[in-house]
Amino acid sequence: MKAAAFVGLALSLAPSSAWACASCISTPFGDQTYTWPYLGLILLPFGLIAAIVGILGYHAGYRPRTLVRRLVAHFAAKDDPQIIKETT
């Protein structure tokens, strides 16, 4: 009796061939729709990191107006010191 129970348990726990889901079976791989979930899973961590960095940067004082003002000041044309601009 123990041997029959052991054989039955072994057969029930033995791996069998995997069944594909209904969308994988019906897709002829011509429409390429199976790539969107993978693309979403790959890009999700980058989106979360960008959101966290944006929130931390905003709270650290890097607001959009401040950043634009700094960039404009950095890339603005510098005045030539040899040109006299005073008028009388």
C-alpha cells in the first residue's frame, strides 16, 4: 500500500509539459503584441527612478523656473569688457 501511495504521489508531483496561455496559443506572432508587456516591465523601473529623482530634486530646491533661469544665465552671451557702454 505504501508503494502505491508513493508511486501516485511521485506521478502527481512529476513535471509535465507546460500549457501556453490562450493569447499565446492564438497569436501567430505576426502582430507583435506580445512585446508590449515586456517593454512595460523593462521601462517601469526607469520611470519610477525618474519620478523619485524628480520629487527629491523638487524638494531640494531644483524647481523648473530656477533651472531655466540658471541655464539662461549660463548660456547667455557674455558682454565684451573692452566695449564701453556708458553714454553721457
